[in-house]
Amino acid sequence: MRRVFLAIVAVLLGSAPSHGQSFDDALEQALSHWRQASWYAQTGNAAVAGIEAEEFQMAWSTLMERFGAAAPPPYDREKDWTETLDEIARVGEAAVDAFQREDAIAARRELAKIGGLLAALRWRNGIVAFADDLARFRDEIDRVAELIKPEDRPSAERLAQLRAAAAQLDAAAAQLERNQPPRWRGAPHFRQLLQQNRDGVAALVALLQKADFRHGALDIVGAIRIIRSNYNLLFLRYGAAPRDDAERA
């Protein structure tokens, strides 16, 4: 009943995509709600996450009505186009149901599957998008974080591992800069968040060049937390960005 009410509100407010809306715009409209749902679910605000998951479902249904019968370029060679869109809709519905059951863990799991399905779709069609680079950046943050705890006093060997991992993280941050989506390139807020992420990684790399860690690892852990916070802000606003022709592999 709630989904019916939200759908009526969306129509009355004119938020449904128009016939002239591009696939990328329709995708971004849906994914903006997916990002919000993922974010609020991760931070423990299941009520708001559930509403955003329902909004994603409605936006995804609209996308399917417009583009489900025939895949737009560069997905026009995708044999499983309709099946993939249907599967994302099914997983989205499972996330909504999990929120309604107050099973936030299951809901987060279903939301994560949506990102995986979209990544697989891009991979099958030879597309490397900003979303894929952002996922790599997140993985590199996790890799660095796993190497250090606040109570640690890094050995020379551990410092060497951290420096190598930080170098990979820096390379992932540089790739974000190179593969900016055209729709956001030059946008002040996007540029600011990119720079925050680059600066945070640069600060960690510089910190790890210091030889004296007799006082423990708190500074390193603090620098990694800043990087993760900057990543979260970037994902929340720009994660799973639509492709553009220049991103095709």
C-alpha cells in the first residue's frame, strides 16, 4: 500500500521520467535512490533506507517500461538484457521486503547484489565505468585498513606492507581522476570531493614515509578513517555513475 501511495505522489509531483529522458538519466535517477538506501542501511537508519529502496523500485520500474524491450547502446548486444533488468527488479523487491520485515542485514545483502548485477552487466559489454573505479578504490581502502589497528606498533615489515598498499590506493585514486563521468566533470561539488579523496590518500602516503612510529599507529588509523569518510561522501553522491562512450574498453 505504501508503494502505491509513493507512486501516486511521484506522478503528482512530476518526478517520473519523461519520454525524452535518456537511459543514462533514467539509470541515474534509480541509482540515486539505491545509493541512499545503501548508505542509510549501512549507518543503521533502516526506516529511511526502506523508503529509499521503495523509491528505487519505482524508478527502476519506470526505466524498465521505457527501455526493457530493447537495450540502448552500448548494451544493444546484451543477450540477457531483459533478464538482467528483471533480476535487478526482483532483488530490489527482496530488499524492500527485508526492510519491511525489519531485517536490515538481509536488506543490505540484497542492495549489494544490485551493484554486483550492474557491474557484471558492464563487464559483459566491455564497459569500464566510474562505478568500477570507485569499487576498486573502496577495496584498496579496505586492504590498507586491514593491515593496521589503533593498538599496533608497526614493525619495519608491516610498514613496508602498508607503503605498498598505500601506493596501490594512490593509483586507484588517480584512476578516479582519469575516468570522470562527463556529466559531472567540472561540477564544483564533484571536483571538491575528488580532491578531498586525493588529498586524503596523499596525506597517508606522506605519513607512511616517516620512520618514527614509536607512539603507535593512531595517526595512520586516523588518516585511513579520513580517507574512508571521503570515499563515503563520494559514493553517496556519485557512486554507480552512468557510463559514457569514452569509458568503453
